[in-house]
Amino acid sequence: MKRRFALSVAVAALVSPAMGQEMPANILSATLREGWRTEAGTQMAALELRLAPGWKTYWRAPGEAGIPPQFDWSESENIRAVAFHWPKPEVFDLNGMRTFGYHEALVLPVEFSAADAGRPIAVKARIDLGVCNEICVPVTVSVAGELSPGAAPDPVIGAALARMPEPAARAGLRAARCEAEPIRDGLRLTSRLAMPPLGPDEVAVVELSDRTVWVSPAETRREGGELSATADLVPSDAKPFALDRSAVRITVFGAAGRVVEVEGCTG
């Protein structure tokens, strides 16, 4: 069996006593799956979360009312870079608000690049995330463990990697163009994707690599073979800024659970 490393989980509930809802004793459990050394020399591990029945947690772009997860790996050793491989999330519509996340379980593959390939990777991190049922509470998990390079591939992590969004080319994307115009407190970005429909009610999510820039929910429209998504981008200083179009990611959600990711666009 794969070694798993226990996490300490601290839950801080932002709940008014008047709400009167009792928190489950085991609202969240978490383990770090050790993973294996890839052909590229990286370590493919995973964070595995198990939530109480009926509870959910959020995707990297949580939507209108979600809590975005935040990761701090600064106390880890022998880590040069960290890459996340998010499985496609569910779309939740509640009280007129749309959010994106995972019900009751999430295996999130995390790929570590070692500073020294000859040494093991020692993981020590703090992860802040939100979990929700009828209410939402912030949760902090602290993870620690040493990742050995000699382990065999983990089928649980492999299954999570297989549930990632479709690449844009496989979904038939022919072109991705972006037009940006200044607004009072930032930019308005309109992305135009030449691709076949994913279903009758497509939803697009726009993201930037710079997570300090607030991105509004996108207004999504389909006109024949083109899908457009318009979102406002507001940086911390609330001023127009230079946009790196290669750092724009557009994720399109369609029918029957189809999710497609588009990396970068042209002007």
C-alpha cells in the first residue's frame, strides 16, 4: 500500500451563533499521497481531501461566492517549483450564484520539481480553503511528509489525472483571440473562441496567472461557431494595466460534464 502522511486539520468557523448549525466532528480529513518520480524527473504526488457527507470544497477559481484555495509551500525543502493538475470540477447553482468545486472528495495531483534531483523532497505546507454545506467555513490544513523517488505509480492519482479538462485542440479549437479595453479600474477582456459547441448552456471562466487581479464572472455568448466570454479584470491598484495574453486561461463548461481548457490567446 502507498504510504500516506497524516495532516493536522484546524477548522475556524465564521458562523454566527444565531445560525445554530452544529459543525460535524469530522468535517474534513486529508492525506498526502506520496506518488512517484515521473520520466521528466518530477515527483507526481497528490493532496487527497475527504469531506463530511453533503459538504463541498472549491476549485482554483471558485466562482461568485466560493473561497479560493491558497497554498504556502515556503517551509518545504528541495522544491524548485510546484504545478497543480486540477480535475474538472462540478458547477453548482444556488440562490442565483454559480460556483465551481467538488462534492465530498478531491484528489488533487501536485507535481513537484526538485532543486536537487538526487535528494528526496520534504513537503511542509499550509493550505487555506473553504468548505460549504448550507453555510461556509474556512479550513486550514498543515501537511508534512517526505516524498521518496522510488515509489510505483499510484492508480488513484492516475485516475485524478485522467479526469482533467479536455485539451482545447482535442475539443476542436481553431483560434482563440482576446480583445482588451481600458475601464476605470482595470481592463475589460473579451475572449473569442472558434470551437464547436459543448452543449446548449456553455459557461466560460476567465483566469489570469496573476491571482492578485480580481476577475469578474464572464458573460458567455454563443454565435454559431464562436463562443465569446467577457470579463472585467481589476488589479489591486484599480488601474488599467498591460495584459500578457499568453497568461490568460479560459475554461469552458458544457453539457454532460464536458470541460475544456484554453491556454493563452492572441490579440
